[in-house]
Amino acid sequence: MKFDYHSIPPFFAPTSKLPDDPFGVHVIVETPRGTRHKYALNEEFGIIEFSRTLPSGMTWPCDFGFIPQTHADDGDPLDVCLLIEEGTFSGCLVQARLVGMIGFVKNGSENNRLLAVPVTKRGAGSHWTEVSDLDDLSNRTVEEIQGFLRQYNEFEGAKIELTGLQGREAALEAVKTAVEKWKGTQA
């Protein structure tokens, strides 16, 4: 069975269970937090497939996925580091709030990573509920993700440059731009 992940809109609408959030996006998880495996969307078959195993001692510090109906400069959907208490599962749809972006150049091409936190149903507790911007994250959390991204990509043989952190407004603009690029590929 083939599933078209790009049938899911990039932004979520408020409901009786979810609050209105101008920074609210849909994230499809490819690789869950805590695993040594890397999974990736296979566009041809519409399924998330196993890609490779990380070196011993290295695990994903966050859920890693993408925003549907986006097209980044590398040709893939926009990458998202989803900060979450426990890993979810490959293919999981998460309503999330953009909180920032890690500036990232891979082999000379811009390949930024968005940072997001899950949006919980009204009344459901989560320590991410109070996080709305980059300044709400601990330095340790951001440094852990940056360190992982550097180590992971260098292990893959890529030349990496971290170019700085940007807030949620820059992340939202990156999504809007990537949505327009995706629409251009559909014509």
C-alpha cells in the first residue's frame, strides 16, 4: 500500500482539541529518538524505509522527520528535529510548534534543520508546552542536537558548517518558502 505523505497539509488548523498556533506545523517522523537506525521516506513507494545503522554509542537525540508539502534546497522535504520526551515511531504524524532553526551547510549547500516541539491537546501536560521560541530551550539541548548533527554528518563523510541559530519567525519563513517551492514542482 502506497501512502502519499504529501496529501497532509504542512500547517495544522486549530480544533477543539488543539489550540490556535501560528507556528503550528505537521511533522512526519522518519527516525524516532533513541534509536541507532536511520529511516527515510521512499517517495517512489510512499513508505518509510530503513537506511542505515549509526555507529555504536550513537543514538538520535530527538525524533527526526519532515514537513509534508515542502521542498528544501537539497530536493527533499524540510528536515525537522522534533524535541519530545520519548521517541514516537516511523510514520507518526505529530502536530508541532516551530521554535527555531539551526543554520546548517552540508557540502557547500544550505541544509538547515528546523526545531519544533509537540503541541499537546488542551489540558494534557508536557514540559514542552511552555516552549515557544529558541530562547525557551536550554543551551544543553541545543548543543546536544548540534553536536549530534555534526558528528552524524561527518561520519557520513560530509563537510559540515553550523552557521548559527535563528528564531521561530525565520523557521516559519523557511517553511513558507519551501511550501511555495513544493507547489512549483507540482505544476
